[in-house]
Amino acid sequence: MKGVLYMTKALNPMDPQDALYAAARRFPGGIKRLAELRQTIPARLYEKLDKDNPRNAIQWGPELDDLLDQLRAARTPAWHEPMQAFCYRHGGVFVPLPDEPAHGGAEMLTDDILEMVKEQGRLAAVISEALANDHEIDSKELLRFQAVHASALATLARMGEHVREMHEQAVAAGRVR
């Protein structure tokens, strides 16, 4: 079965199709359970996730949207990596917005700013520690940096949502345009 062979291939985490395949494997119950929920057989889903089989690949648009929604709803670890890989390929980044709604006023925004400053300090510390001995970034150091960097980006995204919500509340109350 082609899907089984694909499971043994080395995955490039910055390739959107590889990232989608890896995320589908992390789905609770794996690809088999995901296929059941999508009302298809596992072999068909493996075929769709196989980037070497473009004839039957996942279609960008509603099919991919639905698959990502399922991964996110199941709180699949790193469900968003396919989007990160796609954005990276095109010179950008994907930052998932917080699941919780942005509520609170200026106090919450102040907390966000303070958290952002802490995150920047953590990033600086990670880089400083990585470069301290050999002026190189090894794989372990890269993973640590990426985790702290992702956290910092999420903090910025949350702050952006708070600012947007504060504006929308002021507009709705007629205090600003």
C-alpha cells in the first residue's frame, strides 16, 4: 500500500504536504480514525496525503479547510504546522490566534505588553545561551528557540486581538469611529 510506504519517508517539516501528513498522524486515533470521521477508508486518506501522488492530493480550499478544522477541533498537537509551512514557503509566518476570546480593557492590554517584554527577554536568553560556547545553533537549541519564538508570536497575536476588540467595543458604543 502506497500510504504505508509514505510513512517511512523522511518528512520535511517545512513542506506543507509533509506537515499535513504529520499532523494527520497526530490526530487522536491516527489517520484511521480521521478517515472514519471523514467517511472514507484509511487507504484513500493515505493516498490523498501522499505528496508523491498529486493526482489524488488533498484539494486546497474546502477539503483542506475541513481537514484543518477537524485537526484543530480535536486539539491535535501542532495542527497548524501545515499552515506554517505553507506561509514559510511564501515568505511569511502563520500565527494561530488565541482560542479564548479577547476580553478586558486597558489592564489586559498592559498585561499583554508586559508578557511581550518577558517573551523578548526569554528569546534573548535562549539565543545568548546557544551562542555562548561555540557561536553555533545546534538542533536542540533550534528547537528551544522555535518554542520560545512561537510563544512570543502568540503573545503578539493575542495583544493584536485585544487591541482590535477594544476598538470594536468603542465603535459599538459610539465613542470612536
